[in-house]
Amino acid sequence: MRAVVTVIGKDTVGILHKVSGICAEYNVNVIEVTQSVLQDMFAMIMLVDISMIKGDFSELVEKMTALGTELGLSIHTMHEDIFNSMHSI
């Protein structure tokens, strides 16, 4: 099972470190990462493996959302099935 994590906001030091730290805390493996900094704006998409997650997926979502609030970023975490359904017609 996989999930997609998106992060958008003003660039600051340590965003990737903090997001991947939460992944490690929940035993979520980062499969792929793409990130860009456009002037002072940071954008990142992570594909993560949640098959061995410690705890409930909703806890991970809440923790990522709380980190986003703390850092002034928009962090969205969604199960791959939901992501695929949203992007298919």
C-alpha cells in the first residue's frame, strides 16, 4: 500500500528532514521524492510505502497536517487509491 504526501509553502531549512522524520517515526518508507524551489516557494511530492506502518494511517495524516500548521505549510497526505480515483475520469 502506498500514499502520496504533498508539501507546498514558503521555503525554509529542514522541511524534507521534518517530513521524512515523521515517516520514519511511523515506519513509513519513502519510495520517491521530487521537490522544487521556485524563488522562495517550496513544492514537494513524496510517494511512500505504508504497508508496514506503525499505528493508524489517520494518525500519520494528522501528524503531517499538524506539522504543516506549525511550519506554515500546506501538507496533504492521502492513500494512493484516493489519489488515483481523484485523477481518473
